[in-house]
Amino acid sequence: MKKLADIMVISQPTLYRRVKTLTNFTISEFIRGVRLKRAAELLRSRRYTVQDIAEMVGYNDLATFRKHFVDFYGTTPSTFCNKMLMEKSE
């Protein structure tokens, strides 16, 4: 977060307050959401495995990725991917 605050030329506490005010999320929650939205896009493309996508969005542990994905989308990455496939075929 320090690097981001430095790039934006603001203090870390100011960065935290602004992100919280604008998004109603902490910086960690906001970044996690961005990463998981990117993961969903990659899942929709059906080009990569769930393991590959987890690594592409910055998760070293598949179990943690799966847990965060379920918390965010309410379904596992594999189920999410299968739903997208079924919706395309209809």
C-alpha cells in the first residue's frame, strides 16, 4: 500500500480513508474484489484451468483462492465456470 500511496503522492492513512469512503471496502477487500472479478473473466474465457487462473490473479494457494471466490460469488470457481458454459449453450 505504501507504493500506491507514494505513486498517488498521498499518505497511507489518507489513501485508506479515501478508498473506504469511495468504495465502502478496505483496500485489501477492494483489491481482492478486483482480483476475483478478473478471475471470473478468465473463467468465462475457458482458456485456463482454475489453478492457472488462481496463479494469474496472484493466489499461490488454490484453497485460499477457492474460499475467497466462494465468499465473493457464492459458488466455487468450477461451478461458476460450468454455469457460464450452460448459459452459453442455451
